[in-house]
Amino acid sequence: MDATHLTDNHIKLKDLLLDVLLLTESEFSFALKRAECETWDSLAVVAIAAGVEEVFGYHFHPEEATSLASVADIIRILQSKGISFEA
Amino acid sequence: MQQRWNVAQLQQQPLGRAAVLCSPRMAAAVRAALPDLTQHHAVAELGSDLQALVAVGGGTLLDAAKLWRVQQSPATKLIAVPTLWGSGAEASPVAVQSTPAGKEIAMGPEYVPDVRVVWPELGETVPESVARHACGDTWSHVLEAFVSPLASQETRKACAELMTRMLCAPLHFAPEWFDLSAEACGLQAASGVGLVHGFAHQLEAPLVAAFPAQGWGHARLCAVFLLPVMRFNQSHSPKLDNYAAQFGLDLPAVWAVLEQLFEPEAFAAAMQVATARWPAIARDRCTRVNHVLVRADALGFFAGFGERQEGA
């Protein structure tokens, strides 16, 4: 994703996932999938849920959290809850 | 389901081909109570044809017995007799092994001993500081379970009820701690732990190496880091306060206990080591399921905690 199109929420989500998934900047992209990320394990599922609640105020249901397969999934769910990722 | 015996019940049980595993320090007391059982002081001495093994000791010895039973002799009935409360090893599905690379954690229902025996007299002569740290270890289990994102409402309710009982127990030897600790461990196993245990797991080996005569161990680390971590959690999330209100927990009384367990100088010494170990602490399995996300910059909170406490 072009850096010029990143909203504040994109940046917050990226910063969160860098911390949770223990990634460097170069290892991260908004196209990242769980299957491609070794550190996106069951522990990370819990940490993502905790982090999203802190940063965006949305509490993932356990089924939602475990079903997340990509960064795009996270954005899609948050957008459906009224959290904007539009410029 | 695990059985609970007292010493009289242990003495009356037909154990078959059985032996005792205990430290040399316990040998006399164990021989007096169980004179017919052969004593061993190391798992390497145990045969694989035992029908029952009575393991008498602290968490380290009990975990060694649990690992031996699973790996060498699954058919052996394991009877765990803790000489100190806190770790909950006598009741937990977890066995921790210290290796040169760090702590390795094995988990599964097969690690739960068949029986736990409450023999409180074995804990009467424990030094006061060790007893206090054991109380802190117990508090860390139940508190981290209470706020764990993996806890069910039923577990949180049970944690609150247990903590209400624990508030009546002194921070030194008391017979009831053996049952309180086992119950706390069971609740922690049903949910999870968090950053307190992340600190404890990553700092124990380097602190013992750096300060071998200062009594560092898992229990002391849990006791010392419980207040700072719970304050960190509270600064980021209202959940602890909300759960306390929801389940009728006297949170001010709990904070008072954590203040008593906190050791400012020990914390400052530990933080000198923690600063260099922060990446490992942040990546620890327990840290990663802390109910508040532990981000890279969280170290700053802890670095300044001691000074803020002094000024409070």
C-alpha cells in the first residue's frame, strides 16, 4: 500500500502488529497473511485481540479473533464496526 | 480427577511397589512418616517398575517427578507432597524444566499428579522470606488468572472468591496456604498468566547468576513484580477495576497486599537486569497473553516505577 494513502488508523494498526507479531518494518505489509507469518500463532491471536481493543476500542469475539487470516481481515471487521480506514 | 489426601490417608493407602523421592533435607521427616518406603534423592535413581511414587518437595522436585512419570513410567501413580506452597506444582498440568537455554515448559493433563497430599507441618520451618515469596507466587497466579483474556466468567468468579479468602490469610506460614495455592494454580491452568510470569521466566536465571546469595527465584520474582505489573495493567485498561466491581472483590485490600509484597530495592536490582533482557521478556509466551498488550516501549513504565513508588 502506498504510504501516501495510509490513514492514522492504518498507522496505528501497523504499529500494533509490528509489536504483536515481532516484525520489522520491512517484514510487514498490509497484504500480510497469517499463514505467511510464523509469529502469528495462537498467542498472537490473544495479543491482537487485546491490542485492537486498546487501540480501537473494539472487542473481538473469540471466534472472530481465531478466524482472522490476514491484516485485511482485521481492517474489514473494524470497518464493519464503523472504524474508518478511509482517507 | 485429582484426589486430595492428608498425611494419615497417605500412610494408610496400600501403594504396592512404591518409593519416595525427596531431598536429603526431608529425609528424616519422610522416614518417620513413611518408614517402609525406599527413599531416593534424584529421579535418575528411580526404577521404571514402580506402582507408586511419593514425591516430597518444592516445585522443582515435583516438576522433575512429573516429567519422569510422563517420560519414563506413565503407569506409575504419582503422589505429590509439596513442602512449600506457591508453585502449585502438586496440582498443575504444567512441568517446568530449567535448561541452559532457559525454562522449558511442558503442559498437558498427563502432568497432573494423581494425588496431592497436604502435609502442612513440612512448611512450618520455612524461612519467613521464603514463605512470604510463596504467598506472592500464589497471589500472582490467581490475579493473572483473574484478568487473563483467556479466562471465562466462571473462572473470574472463582478467582474473586479465592482472593477474598486469601485476604484473610497472613503473608507467612499458615496451613491453609497449601490448599489456597493449589486452587490458585488450578484457576491459572484454566485461563493463563501474564507479564508477571514473563518477567519471572526471563529474569530468574540471570539474577541467580548475578546475585547468587540474594535468594532470587521464581516465587520472589512473582512477589516483587506483581505490584508494578498490576499498576502497568491498570494504567492501560479499566478491566481489573471492572472485574473487581463485577465480582465483589475488595480491590483496595488486594492493592494493600501487593504493596506489602513489593520490595523496592529488589525491584531496582532486578530492573538493571530486566532492561537488557526486555526483548526476551516482551516475547515470552506468558507476556504475549498478558491482558494488556505489552508493547516495546512498556519498559519505560517499569524503569520509572520505583521512583514513582517512593514519591507516592
